[in-house]
Amino acid sequence: MNSWIDFSAVGKIIVVGLLAGAGLPALFSVGIRALALPGGGGRHGTDAAAGTTVMGGNTAGLVLAVLCFATVLAGIGLGIYIIVAA
């Protein structure tokens, strides 16, 4: 144990930094990808009257996306809470 460096604190900082810095954006991208899953028997194509693209949804993909986005929001909320409470 070095008296100048607390290696357990450095390890905790690295783990939390990797989880928050890379884990939350990766989880967000998984949620975006889950929204784009094909299937579900929905309509596909272009709605000419509205000028928009209509995509069918996959229920499992939607549930996975909601869980991913909720986890990301919870992580952001926890980070804000820790900063404000300090």
C-alpha cells in the first residue's frame, strides 16, 4: 500500500468511469437497435398522405428498448443525485 495513492479508490473510479462512460451509451445504442427490430406484423412502407415512413414494431424489441432507456435514465438520475447530495 502506497501512502500517496489509494489503489482501491482508483479501482472504484475506473470501474464506475467505464460503466458510466461506456456502459450507458452502449446500453442506449442497444435500445435504439431494439426499436429497429423487424417483425410484429405491423405495416411497412411509406404513408404518402402524411409524408412519413411507417414501420411495424416488434413487441419484444419495444420492451427491451424501454428497459434499456429506463436503465440509462436511472443511471443519469443516480449520477445527478450523487453530485447534488455531495
